[in-house]
Amino acid sequence: MHRYRWSESIEPRLQQATERMRRLRATRMPPAAVENLRRWFRIHHTYNSNAIEGNRLTLPETRAVVEDGITIAGKSLKDHFEAVNLAHALDLIEALAGKDSVLGERDVREMHGIVLRAIDPENAGAYRRINVRIGGTKYVPPQAVQVPEEMRTFGEWLAGAKTEHPVVVCAIAHTWFETIHPFVDGNGRTGRLLANLLLMREHYPAIVLLAEDRARYYLALDASHSGDITAMVELTLDRLDQSFEEYERASRELTEVREPAIDYLAEQLGKTRAATSSQFSRWYEAVRVLHGSLVDFAEQLMAKFPEGNRPRLQVSDLPALTEHEWASIQKAPYWLFGLVGDSHGAHVDLSFSAIPPGGGIGGWNKEGTGVRLTLPSTEAAPRDHRIEAVPTGHTFRVLSDGNSSQTESDVSVSKFATELWTAAIKHLLQTR
């Protein structure tokens, strides 16, 4: 049994959290949206939880270290390890949240082992062998000799059945663990990991205690040492509200923007398919897939840069074509979409067009309707350069520089999109 108490005045908020959780679980979100929210939490929790403990990495720097493996000049190796370790520990609790296994003392030690990995190997996952004091509070944690027994009792409660609201359970575990303070270092980060694991196991979204919550957070922990966890429950509920808002915003975008757009486009594509030939349908589908691959490449490349210092790479929308436009394409080039790039003052706006059979360089594409990316001349490259291709089922036959010996057959959509963006970015760099 635990010894904690809390005010009945928070009961309405607990009921509200339960209802929001139920609504969230009833919402079907696409995997890409769920993954985006997961990445948001992973970076924001890593940054804020470490910042509470004094880590000097900024939020963009944390993202660069965790996602891109970049070393930040002027920041300590310990700062870097803390970011990477905590992100890996979050991967662990995500895995534990999806299992039916009983949680216990061993799981807590495993979390802590990851938190201090490569920072303090001797103490990673090992209970402290010295007595400690917590700065800024009169509270004195149990003596080192008492820690194993205290943690055994805590682990038994953690593994047992619970009747309290999941948010209250989260607050009990968080404060009880911090009261024991079982490790020499890393107790705060481990306690916040454990709190989130318990929420996630009950299908609640994970929370991010913010760096600016530090003073309020420490006051809540101080109050909990006397057994009153009301302040910790209230803080947890406030941050849970923030997490709910992130998920609900994504859900609104799905129901208010994406689903109506899908319905509309499905209707339009249905009309288009009914009005066009099978030859056009195959060609247009190949171009549509290529367009999507170009968009995806641009998004992934921009994500490699920290916010506020990203180049802008954009693919304009692909128009909905009908048999009427298809007839025009068979006679003359037809603009399809543009590739736009901006980086450090340099700008390019490249044209991607359809070309009629035989309308390519030297008439090389007599066998079918093609596509063309035009790269205007620059000082570094004094003549226009064109990359042309003809869809051949799920692949492309590609011609570059007007040399038929350079024709490549069976180039995948992904490879062709990569080649197009590579040429576009090289052109962008030459315009500086």
C-alpha cells in the first residue's frame, strides 16, 4: 500500500481526462500522423527533461544530436550523451508500454542504466552506496542501506493491481520514486520516464514536463514528501492537457481537411478515370507517383536541418488532367509542376513538363509520351540542361544531356526522383 493522499477537488479533471482519452482512442489516425506526434514527443521530452537537470543543449540542438547524430560545438560530451541516452530510454518505455508483462523494480533499473550509459557506467542501473542530499530542499532521502528494501516495496506496488485513476497512479509512482532517490544521479529523468510509461500503458498520451515548470515541479515534489500529491497530480493534468491538444489538433486536421480532400479527390479521380483512356491512366499514375516521391524527398531533406535554418524545397501541385489535356500533350509540351528551391539567397524555379511522343531531345522518345525537367543555363553551366524520361510501367527510361548512349532503362521512381532533386540542388548551388 502507498501512503499518498490527494484532494477530491481534482476529481472532475480526472473524469475529463478519462473522457478525452476515450475520444482519442476512438479516433483513427494515419500512421504518418502518429509517427509525427511520436517524434514530437521524443524530442520535446528529451530536451525538457534534460534541461530541468541543467543540460545546456537547446531544443534545435537536441533534435540535431538525436535525429542527425550531429555534434554541437561548444557543448560538452556529457550534454550529448544525456540527449542520446534519454531518447533511447524513451524507445525502451515505448516498447514496455506495448507489452503485457508486469512492471517491476528490474524495469526501473534498466531505464536508469540507459540514462547513465557512457556517462557513469559504474553507477548506471546500480543503487547508490552513499547517502545523498537533494539541493534546495530540507528533505533527506533514505540512507543508502535502506534503498534496496525501499525499492523492493516500491517494485511490489508497481507490479500489483491498482484501483486509482491512471493519472493518480502516475503521480504516486513519480513522487514515491523521487522520495526514495535510489540512484546517485539520473533520478529525475528516470522518474519522469516511469511516469510516462504508466500513462502510456493505460493508453493516455505521454506528457512533457517543461523546463519552465522546474520551480513548480520541485515544489510539487517537496509537498509529496509529506504524502500530499495534489500538486503533482495537478501538474501532470496540466501537461496531459497539452498532450491531448496536440493529438486533438492532428485529429481535427484529419477530419476537417484531409478526409474531405480525399473524398473530393476520389470523386474527381473517378470522373477522370471514366473519361480517359487506359494508356493515359497508366501514364498519369506514373507521373503522380513520381510527383509524390519528389515531395517526400524534399520533406526528408529539409528535416535534416534545424528549424529556422532550413532551405526551402517545394514541389507545386500536380494538376488533375483529363482526356482533353491528354490530347494536347500528344501535340506539344505541357507544363505539369515546378520544383522551387531557396537557400541562403539563391533561388531556382524549375519547370517539369510533359512532352509528346518524339518531342524529346533528338526525337528519342518516339515510343511514348515523356516528361522533362529543364535546368536553365548558369555561368557555371552555360547551356540549358534537360533530363527527360518515359514511364515504362512502374519504372522510367531516362535520357540525360541529349546523348542516347546515356539512356538508362528501368530506373525506379525513387531513384529518378533522387536524380531530379540532385540536379535541381546542384543547379541551385550554381546560382549563388
